Amino acid sequence: MNSKKIITIILLVFVVGSVGAMIYKELQPGQTDPDAITADISTENVPQNQIIAYYFHGNQRCPTCMNIEAYTKESLETNFKEPLDSGRVVWQPINIDEAANRHFITDFELEMKLVVLADIKDGKQIQWKKLDQVWPLSGDKPGFLEYIKVETEEYLKESV
Amino acid sequence: MDFFFCFGTALWLGVLTSISPCPLATNIAAMSYIGRRVDRPVYVLWTGLFYTAGRALTYFALGSLIVSSFLNTPQLSFFLQKYIHMFVGPLLVVVGMFLLELLSLNIGSSGLSQWVQKRAESWGFWGAGALGIVFALSFCPVSAALFFGSLIPLAIQYDSGLLLPSIYGIGTALPVVLFAVLIALGAHSISKAFNQITKVEWWARSITGGILILIGIYLTLQNILV
């Protein structure tokens, strides 16, 4: 058997095997990611009135997506330390590639990975807002931090 | 004024998508495929046009279906980001194997074989068009944000579900085709000067096949291991 045939067989085995592996992976029930939240938003062990800042991401994390997540977290931790500590504001990254979290795609009409603020009153979600400027601002860190700050402040004021 | 603003914005969003880092791997694959026939610059140009048409047609179809509310945009966006992306890797490995002649269409009948050979050239064009369609459908987070988050709202606002997505598609192909044509022209001039066109064409095709296989393996492993 010459080297050309060996390479061909190896590559064909790789192609068939990888397609099989991807189908198998897709058919498996979602694995539990320790950081992922799979429960619904109305849980009993959190304050009844809160603002949840969701960041929705998938299994694949592009550099821009990771910047969006890091900047949002930084802005919240810098500007809303007290509400975060008290549970009035909650930071919640969620992997929507996990089967249990896919409902968020339709719940929040998500077309892309982004930040959503959800207003919870008496354990019920009463309104939410997609922060879709996070993508255009992803290259402007100061502008991004300010955007998250202003939007969260407005939401906090509205939900008092 | 409005028309030119929309036209320019759609084109610019397409170019932005193309030069963003996340579709880099598929862009390199497309550039290699389009520019591989350094012996025939006109062929490269036609391949580039078919690739552009494939992309434009895909966004045209998607845009018109979304703007006319036939499709559930959130579900579609995440479906495309997740599933099409999964199969681009294995597909590129197979295309690379054909270019390296590791795989070939063995057809017994000599008449049919001649027919296949005659059409191989036009299949190269159609292959570029198909590659354009598949790459356009394999959304990554940045391209999804630009298409679904910026282009579609613009198309809805100006009620242009056909034209603006097509212009966006042309924008996504422009940098890739331009670079492919420039590289092919440069390689053609050098190889002509040294009278080595056939040799350079063989190398270009082999390198293209190798690049497609490597990118295919990279994208496949990225999907399996993540």
C-alpha cells in the first residue's frame, strides 16, 4: 500500500469518524456545566425583586464574545457592587448550547449572543431588554462599560 | 440619498464581516480555492464571481424569507451558527482530497468519463458557488451579529429584503475575491517570467488542497473538542 492510499484512508476515517462523533455528541443529553444555570429564573432562594443581567453564549467562544462577557462583568462589578452583593442585581452567564437553556432563545428572541437585562418582581419576570449595542461597542471598552452602567442604572430606577 | 446610504451600509457590513477574525479560516480556504488556477487568471476571476454569487444568493434568500416573516429569526440564527458550522470542517477535508487527487470520480464507461472531464472546468465554477453558499450559511458569532443584528433591521426598516442582503453578500465576498485574484495574478506573472506555469499550477493546486484539509481538520476538531 503506497503512502497516497494510506493518507486517503486516514483522512476518510477522520471525516466519517468526526461526522459520527458530532452526531453522537449532539444526541447526548446536555452535560452539566458548573457555571451554567439551567434552572428557571424564578427560584426560591433569591430576593423576589431583582435585575438579572444575562450574558448568552454558546460552546464556541470567539475573542469578541469573551470581551463582551468580561466587559459586562467588569462594569457590573465596578458600578453595582452593593446591589450585586445583596442579590438585587444578578450576573448570569448562560450557555445556550445546553439543551436545558435553549428556551432562552425564544424567551428573549435572541438572534445572537448578547446581554439581556430582565426585571424580576415577586419572582416573576415582568420585562426585559436586549442590549444589542454590545456588539458595535465591543471594540470601545470605555464606551462599553458606560453603556452597561447607564442601561443597568435605568433599569434599576424603573424597577424600584 | 437614502438609497446610497443603505447600499453603502450593507456593503460595508459585508466587508466588516469578511475582515473580522472569526471567519478567517473559511476565508483562507475560499481564497486558496478561488486562486488555485494561477495558470489562468480569467478562470480565477470567474471562480471568484461564482463564489460571490453563491454568497449573495444565500443572503438574498435568507433576507427575503426573514423580512417577509416566513422564518423564526432567533431559531434560524442559532441553528445556522451551530449546525452548518459543524459540517464545514469535514466538507473542506473532502474538497481538499479531491484537489490533491486523493479522491476521484472513477466512472467505468469511457464516454461518461470524457463527459466528466469536459465538464470538470465548469464544475470548478459551480464548486466555488457551492462553497460560497456553505460559507455564507456557516455563521460565526460576529457574522451573526452583523447579519441578524445590523443588516436585517436595516432591510426591514427600508423594506428591502432582497437588495440589501444581496449587497451584503457581495460585501462579504469582495475582500476574499480581491486577494485571491491579486495573489493569482502575481503568481501568474512570476511563473510566466520563469516559464514555469504548469509547475506553478500543480504547486498551487496541491497547496490549496493541503490548506483546505488542514483548515477542515482544525474546524472539525474545534467542533468536537469544545
